[in-house]
Amino acid sequence: MTQAEAFSPRVRRLALNRQGTEAQVFLEEGFLYLRQDGFARFAQGVGAEEVAAFLLRRDGVELHFKDGSALRLTHRLGRLRVRLL
């Protein structure tokens, strides 16, 4: 099982700010805070040590893990979609 497959069932909700610079991925046991702008790029919180890289998109987030697997979290029609890449 890849890290993305293990991480995906823990995701409960995704919140993005309007500017597309911050995201919060709510998990069963807390949340993962992601920030990406011209001055800072970091992940902190629950699961941050598992994430090797991330990309904030207009409609969601792409999380890349240390084993090479990836996970895309998006909103579609008000519902969270979790897709392995």
C-alpha cells in the first residue's frame, strides 16, 4: 500500500482561501495546513512529515508523498473528491 492510499481514507474535508495561497486538509485526528505564496511555502500539522511536496491549485490540492505516490483533493459540486494519481 502506498502512502497516498493510506492517507486518503483519513481525509474528511478541504478548505481553500479565495487567493489560492492557503489550504487546510481536515483529517480524523486534526488538520494539515498548507501555505504557498511568493514569500513562504510550507506544510505543518498532522501528516506534514509524510508529505514531500504539494501544489495548491484553483480547485484543490495535489499532495506528493516520499514514496513517489500522489493524491489529488478537489471540490466538485460541493463535494470532496479524493483521487490517486
